[in-house]
Amino acid sequence: MEKPLFSISLKIIFLGILDALAIWSIITIIFDGYYWVGGILSLGVIIINYIFLSERAYPFRYMVPGLIFLVIMVIYPIFYTIYVSFTNYGTGHILNKEQAIEQFENQVYFPKDSVSYTFQAFKNDSGEIKIILFSPEEEAYLCENKKIIVKVDLSDPRFIDQDKDGIIDQFDNYKKLDKIQIIQSLNELQNLRFKKDEYIIKLANLTEFIVCNKKYQFDPSLDRLLDLENGKIYHDIEGYFISEDGERLTPGFRVKIGFKNFTKLIRSPQISGPFLRVFGWTFLWAFLSVITTFALGLTLAIILNDPYMKLRKIYRTLLIIPYSIPGFISCLIWCGLFNTEVGIINRILNNLFQVIIPWLQHPIWAKVAVVVVNLWLGFPYMMIITLGALQSIPFELGEAAAIDGASRWQQFKSITFPLLLVSLAPLLIGSFAFNFNNFNVIYLVTQGRPAIPGAGTPAGATDILISYTYRLAFEGARGNQWGLASAVSLIIFIIIAVISAIGFHYTRALEEVSKNV
């Protein structure tokens, strides 16, 4: 009886803590205006409670942790990426509309006839600041709550002038700041805004505050922003407030723009040209990566599969070394080897043939360099899986073919290679998909460079779609273009899905062929 009671108590405690945290989170999220997030979280908590309290849902208890991580780490990022691809999210459009409006309405301007106030700043031991303002009429005003100022009489005993020089030194445990301390507290002082009647008083320089007026006012009924200084009207157009004469205010804000990120990749010459070059090179890169590594791996596997070859184990061990070294280290080493000025490869070529090749500066040679690096990294894996597949093919098939008069080439072409493809085709297709998104080799060796001349986006001659997406998101000259990068990510996702579907279909076809071998 004790064990069930203990498990029930543990379950109640766990669900109680979970529900308490969930209720607090849901209330906070809903008050922040994210109703759909609150709804999804509520549904998830209800499902978890049902699974752990219902005996009928007992088998699902072991799946819940995995499903939670699946939703958080896979499903949510996919759907969020899809959502972002249909927005203008990026540098200049990070804020939502309400946040952008708040920033505009916090801006002020100084009228020509603004009244200025000299000031004294005071700070207490907890770091709170208070200001005494002095008007041109020598009236003193104290900010008690950092917003509203009130007129005070400095002859009040609470204001202490210790050295009798006519300057207040402290009051209510607040001590006067000297010029150096004012400079150190400048950020805090600049954020102070005092309201007097309908005016705003704000720090203008190190010696005075000036009366200023509110710069912008938003009219929600007409969805427009009014410049109170000159009367200019700004309308909401695709994530910016833009006036009739084309003046655009910054910052912008996030809005849904439909398929414009996708159409940019096709219609905008500065984007579509480099994008199509990157798109084509991505397929060629993946194809060359698979063909070169498979060809070298297969050749070495056939050689090492010869039972009469001496020292086979030593050769196999040595050839696996590139596979055992972390890939990012190998990439960085090869990047140094290909250095045009001091790299060992160019030094050897220069000593032997008086030739210096711009490996990382010329588009063609940079592509050759990354293919060579990937060949070094990939051939041991292909050699291992091919060697294993070769050893699984019955030796008697080759002997029977040899008795029938088949040459070694005919045995390989008609028996060995088809049987190899049955087991290796899924791995080759997977290798193609992997190299399609092989970010490490491209970025660590060339960083996608050299740049494509005239490109409107950060596109390079060796960029593949995944590195192009990364550079769009984090390295753009115009800032981070997360919406456009998400659109490219969605295209990559669709391409990989199509490749996988074709691969599965082709694999089934090979399995049918193998039955007749």
C-alpha cells in the first residue's frame, strides 16, 4: 500500500507544481496580448494532466517528454520559420507596430522660444536621482516622483546649504552631484522627463533642462502618425510610417508581406541573379561531394577487400584518420594550407612549377578547394560503408560469373555494383541531402566567398543555400534580413523533402532489381 500511495503523492506534487507554473505563465501571456500562445499552452497542460491522471492514457506517459521536446525543438521552429518567411522581420523591423508607435510618441522637439532651466542633481545611497530646476525668474522646482515638478522654497530647513554659498548641498539624504558625477549619471539624466502644465522638460546639455513639445501623435481611428511640429502626416505602408512626399520614418515595424520575400528571389535582379547562382552551385556542390567521395571510397574499398593484399589492417587504420579528426579542425587546417601567400600547397607549387594559385580569392579555385576539403573529410566514411557492403556480397557469385567467362569488369558492372547500390543507395541519397546543407566546410574554409560582384545580398561564389541563409540573417550590409532568410530556409526544406521522397522511391526500385540479380 505504501508504494502506490507514494507514487500518487509524487504525481500530485508534480502536477500541482506544473499547473501552478502553467497558470501563472498563461495569465502573464494573455495579459501581454499573446492569446493564441496562451491557448496552446492551456491545451498542452490539460493534455498532460489527462495523460497522468487517466489510466486509459497510461502508455502515453512515456512518450510525453519526447513529444514535448519534439514540439519545442522541431515543430515550433518549423512553423515559426514559415511565419517569419511571410513577414518583413529584420533590421529596422524588429519592433511590432505598438512598440514603434510608443517610440515615436516618446520623441520630442525643442521650439525656438523654449524656456531653459538650470539644474542641480542629487542622488541618495540607493542610487535614486532627484533634480532641482531653476527658472529664469529664479523660481525653484523639485521633481519628487521623476514626472511631476512642484515649486519649492529653498529656505525650507530640509534644504541644507552647508558652506553658505547659496547652493543646496543636500536634502532628505540626497547629496548634490558634481560635474564628474553628472557625466557618470548622464544616461539616467537623459531619460528623465518632467511635466509642467502641458509641456515636457528634458535634459538638453550638462548645464540645463529645456521645455520641449511632443513630436508625434498617433491617431488610431485613422491609423496615421501626425508630426506635431510641422503638421506632416505619415501613413502605415508595409512596415513604415511614410508621408505623401515619400519621407520614411525609422524604426519600422513587423508586418505580414505575403509572398514578397519569395518574389524578391525571382524578380529583383540584384537578389535573383546571385540567388540562382547559389542555387545552382548548391546542387553541383552536393553532386560533386557525393560522386568524388563515393568514387574514391569505392576504389579504396575494392583494393582493401582483396584477401591477398598484405598489411590491409594498417592501410585501413591510416585511411580512417581523416574521419577520426573533428571536421571543424580539419577545415581550419585546410584553410591554412590553401592560403595564397603562406599556404604550404602554394609553396610546393611555386617551388616545383613556379605557379601560385589564388585558392580562396578566385571563384573557380575556391570551389575546387572546398570540393577537395570535403573529399578529404568524406572518403573514409564512404570507404567504410562500401567495404562493409562488399564483404556482405557472397564470394560465390563472382566465382560463378568467372566460370561463365565474365571478366572482372563485367563481374563488377553486372553483379557487384548493382548489389552495392541496393544497400548504399539510401546512404548516398542521405549523403547528398547532408552535403546540400553542409554548412561547416563552406563557412570554415571560404565563408562563402569570394563575393559575387553587384549582389544585393551577401552572396558569395562558394555559398550554398544554407550558408547564404546564414549570411542573410546575420551578415547583410543592410542588416539582418530574417524574413528573406526564412524564405530561403523554407525553399531548402521543400527541396530536401522532394529529394528524400525521390530517394525512397528509387530505393524501392533498386530492391526490386536486386531480386533478379
